[in-house]
Amino acid sequence: MSQVHNTQVPSTILRYFPYKTPRDGQRELLLALEKIWNQYDVFCIIAPTAFGKSAVARTLLGWKHSSSLLTPSNMLVDQFLQEFPDTPTLARLDSYYCEDWQQSCAATRSRKKGFCKGCHCASALATAKYRRGPGVYNYHTYLAHRLERNTLIVDEAHNLAHTVQDRLAERIWIHDYPTMRSVLEVGQILPAIEKLPPRQRKHKKIEHLYAALTALAPTHVVSMGVEEFNGKGTIRGQPEERRCIKLYPVDIREGAQIYWPGLGRGAQDPSSVNKLILLSATIGAVDTAELGLSGKRIAYLQASHPIPVERRPVQIVPAVYLSHGDVDRQVPKLASEILNISEYHAGEKGVVHATYSLAEKLQPLLGDRFLFHTRDNKREVYERFRNSPTSDARVLVACGMYEGIDLPDDLGRWQVVAKVPWKSLGDPAIRYKAENDPDWYRWQTLRDLIQACGRISRHEEDFGTTYIVDGSVEKLLSSASHLIPRWFSEAITR
């Protein structure tokens, strides 16, 4: 991955920067992108926390008028619109409200068989679909309404592979198979399949599930979860949360192409995407290969970190080695190390990143200063932590919060990564892919680790310390050294 260097070329791109003047790193990156624009199809912009990706994205929307900016969620769309409210957008059609009829726009359309005159929903839909100018959308709205533009900008692009997988996933609803209702985890699925009536075992979905769990070269990853169900037994427009088994495809190279039809062909067809920009702190060659982009001309632009390295150190403190069979013996030592660090940061709020199972073992060993959550009250506990006074110096034990939480300034001055987030090799598909593509496996883990380290030190004037206490991080950093962004490796201290 190349480092962005300053360049002295006549520029038009900087005219579209939304603020008075860009920071040095933003200017260097935008000028470098402009200089090589005609030489590549795909641009991976590796931009760390506090870089100001939103301002860069808004610049690109102005510079290339026919462009779409995608984010993974409505929350991130709203955050972008708070900063740049004049950017066109399109929400879910059933989220618009009809002021004339004092009900949802969807209900009014159903009754009138069309839109009202001057309808906000109709205006937003027409602008997005037919004016072909810039706009910001979530991944799903973009696909649902075919909002392709000449330039596609994807923010938080490291999430795109999982989004494609989820879209292509096959779902098996537990309620369709009464004998499987006792199944709570993936390891219980095979015995449950054996107990199904012979006719149900021949269902195509069950055959696919059995193959995914037993094949030597699995084509799907199997997981369990709860999703909205809109089928038989539910009221239209009122989906119910129901348990399901999901089969995610391992190979998504073909499926990902729906986001950028015609990429790199130079076509003038309005439905073609000619340039693709992937924005993330953690995007690299492993991701572009997984997304089926290896045959395209790809440029990797690595931005510098705007926060000086001494204000965002990542300290390696190998106090424990949390191997699968030795966790129980190591937990007391881990708890002691966490308490030592928390005492060193007395008077400051902090975070401990741990798995749910590890957090359950730690809870009896840590004091009242520590806040724990379940899967059901995660958001509530997180908000309670954010709103707690700094003087209380609370510590959030965060499970599955490697990204998506924002703790600037006194909201988070320190954090501990209690366990390196290795992907489970208990899943046959992940184990198969790890054996055949070790870099893919290392990168999945490294990406989550880097994202976790970015939860504090969120802007140029901020500071905070991250401690990684799981000794297996040394193995990860040495084997994946060629994958680590420079701005992250320079922060590591031992």
C-alpha cells in the first residue's frame, strides 16, 4: 500500500472541499487521488479515525456530480446529513409521513393508488432515481432503487463483504421445523437434522445446511440468529422477530458485482459504475480480492494519522494467553491485570473489550466500577456509560463493540483489549478458508483489532491509551506485519 505524498499539480478537486481549508493530510490525499484518477478503476482510501472522511466524501460528491455515497446504516446517513444537510438522500419509502392525511406515506399511497401532489417522498424518489446527481444512501436503498452513478463511494467499506454475504444468505426458519426448536447453537444442528422426518430431510434448504456442516470444502458459513419475519402468520407491515439458521456464501466475488455493474469498462451507460472508491480505516488487498475486484486496476492510498502517535499509543502487555482450553485458569490473572490498569487510570472512564463468555467469567472478579451488558440491553448500558459523570470513572465491559461506538475526550481515556478477536475455527467454512488463505484469516482478526483500538482518541486534540493484554497478539502482529497500516504499526509499543 502506497503512502500519500504531496504533489504540485493544478487542482480542481479542492474547490469542492466543504470547509474553508482542508487539513494537510486531506489536501495531500485529494491531490494524489486527482492526479491518478484516469489510471485506475478502484481507489482504496485507508483513512484512520479523526482523518475527516466525511469531508473527503462530500468533496468527491461535488467533484464528480454523478456519484452515490453509500453507508452501512441509516444512523450513518443521518450523521452525514447533520454535517452536510444539503446532500440529497432517499430513506425507506415506508418511513415518510403524509402531513395531509396524518399517517404514513405508504398508507396514503395504498389508499390513493399513488403519491399526493407535492409529496416529499415522491420528490426524494424522483431526485434519487432520475436527476442522476450526487446523493447519500444506505447499502439497501441503493440496491432497491438501482441508484448507480458514474462514481460510487462506499464509506465503512470493510463492512461491504458481510453486507453482500447477508444479502445472498439462505435462511432456514426454526418455526418451520418443530423438532429443531431446541437448537440454540451451531453445534446442535447436525444431531437435530438426524431427528427430522425423512420428508423434511429432503428439503433443499436442509440438504444445503447438511452439506455446509459436513463438506470437506464448505461453500457456506452457518450461523444462528434472530431476524424479522414477514411471512405466514404475521400481519402485513408488522414483521415479527423469529429465530433462524443462516447460510452465508463463502465466495461472494460474483454476488458483489451488483453494487458496481460495468466497473472499469469506461461505459457511458447510466446504469454502469465507472469508478469505485472504498473508504475505511481497514480496507486492503484481502478485501478487494474477496469482493472480486482483483482483475481491476486498483490504487491503495494510505492517509497519515492526524493525531500524533504519542497521544494514541497501543501498548502490548502480554499478561495472559487465552487459548481455548486454558481460559478458566487464565481469567483470575486477566482480571488482576485489568484492575491494575484501571487503578493506574483512576478518575478516568475506560473500556474493556471482551467476548460475552469471557465477560461472564470476569464479572465476579471485577468491582462495581465496571458496567456489564447482555445482548438484549447493550444499547441501554452503553448510553448509561456515556451519560455517567466523568468523576464516577466507570468502565464499560464491551462485547462485540469493536466498531460503532464513539468515545471522544473524557468519555474514554483508556481501553483494554482482553482477548484478540480471532475468528472461530469451530466453523467448518472459516476453518477451510483459513487453511487455504491464511492472510484472509489474519486480516479478519487484525481488522477487528484495529477497529477496536479506534474507539478512543477520536479527533485531532484527543488522546487515550490502548492496552492489549492477550499474548497471542504477538503471533498476529508478526504473521500479519505486511497487512498492518503504517499509522497503526507506528503506535505499537511493548
